[in-house]
Amino acid sequence: MMRSYRGVLLLCAVLMLNIIFTQRAIHHYYYENYEQTIMFAIANVIMVPIACLIYKQERFVTSKEKK
């Protein structure tokens, strides 16, 4: 099953944002800046449903092309 380049690139971008948000949250937690820690943690949690939506949409597109 082939995936489109657009879906793969979007999922890579979401993964990169997850990594960045996690590192920023850890950095701010270390320096006891808890407001920003919570902000980056929430942003990280929001990225998970976005990734799921992208994956489901691409899976639907590729299964539609297969028929």
C-alpha cells in the first residue's frame, strides 16, 4: 500500500512538533517556569488527535485509490 508524499510529510511535521514541544516543556520544567510547561504540554497533547486525523484521512485516500 502506497502512501502519498503529502500525508507522510504532514505526519513528519507533526512528529517534529511533538519532539519540539516535549523538549520545550522539559526545559521550562527544569527552570521552574510551570506556566510555559503546561502550555507546551497541552500543545503536545493537541498534536496527537491532529496526527490521528491526518493518518485516517490518508488511509481513506489510499484505500479509495486502491479500488
